[in-house]
Amino acid sequence: MIRILIVEDEAILRQGFRQSLDFSRLGCQICGEARNGKEGLALIRQLHPDIVFTDLKMPVMDGLEMLRQSKETEQYEAVILTGYGEFSYAQEAISLQVAEYLLKPFNRKELEAVLIKLTERVRKKREQSNPMIPESIQVLMEIPAGCSAYVQSAVEWIGVHYAQRVTDEILAETLGVSADYLNRLFRRETGWTLHRYLNRYRIAQACLRILWGSEKIYEIAEQVGFSDYKYFFQVFTRLTGVSPTQYKKVQLSSAKKDAEADR
């Protein structure tokens, strides 16, 4: 799970934040809350969150000072919660590598859009910091070299939105073409329909979570976009050759044998 910390001095806003989304559906959990920057700094150092949402003007210690002191040693994505009157003050946070700004009062769609973007960024960082992604997983996500701009754009869009409800029509509308044209083009250049590639990408992401995460299999299925666990199980087994419950054991055993052979 991707861990979120909320630093906000107004209790009603912290409560509203917690109740605004089904965070588990996005693969996130709220790991802590703080009423000011001092409390937030202590929790950042204790909990090592992946994403920190923080107000700016708070008692004891403001949000910017908390960012200054914590960013030196902690790696997380920071989101500033700011009002109209504070926006110029918020610009000072640019040097502190703030990822996003949310103008209060924000709505559910704005928050969800920010979380989708940042959770994907966090996952990519995790992948880069972990050992090399197994080739069997990379193959599921790759497309042939030299594909057209439309196909590459479709793949990039899937890479961001795969955990959501995705249809050919939604994707095609985003790219400004018809669903029939995009699907025919995608199949001609990659060998797969959009739906089959989407399933491949989702299963690749599930493999990464099984290898490097601690979530239960049914939670992972939901996080990567499968609402039907039985269908997830079938697709996973078909694409990897083993069941989701066997996958980690098989991969670790294979990695151990490869390491021994290299000695």
C-alpha cells in the first residue's frame, strides 16, 4: 500500500479528507494525521510516508518549514493544500520540490486525479529502486518498436489509468479518434486488442505488487483494475503460467537458482 500522511490544523478538513475517497481502491492508506508542522515532521520521520498532504499556515510550525526540515532526509511526494489568499505564499514551495497544489476547498475528483498521478509516480520510483524487473514482467508491458504515435499514446494512457474503468471508447475519445480505428490500429501494430494489452499491463502490475508488496492477492486484484477475482485468477494464470498464490514462490526460487549458477 502507498502510505499517505495528512498535516492539517483544522479537524473538519482532516475528517473530510479521510471520507472523500475509497483510498484502498487506489492502493493507498492513510497512515497518520498531524495538527501542525511539528507533529507532521515527527510522523514523517517515524512513518516514512510516500505522499504528504500539508496545509501551509499552521500553529507551532508551518508547512513550509516542515518540508524544509524533512525533505533533507525523507523521500516523499508533497501536496500543498492552500486557499486563494495563500497561493503566492505557496509558490515558495517550488524550491522544495512540491509535486502538486490543491486549492481549498477541493473536491473528490480533484483529489482522486492527484492521487492517481502520484501513486503511479511512487510505484515507478519503487520499481527503479528495487532489483531489475524480471524480463517476464517487462514482456507483458512492452510493445514492438516503431509503433505509431496513436498506439504509443494509448499505451502511455493505460500506464496511468489502468486501475480505473477503461473501455475502448473512453481511451479513443481521449485520443480524439474512433474506438474502431484505434483498436484496428493497435491490433495491427502490436498483435493485441486494446483489451488484451490492458489485461497484460494489469497483470504485470499485479506481479510487481506480489513480488515487492505485502497486500493480499484479492486486494492486488482490485488495485490493478479487476473487479472479478475469478477472472483475475484466470487471466493471471494464463499469462504467467502459475497462479497468483504460487507466483512469488516460483520467482524467488528461479532467482535463487540463477544466482547460484552465476557463482
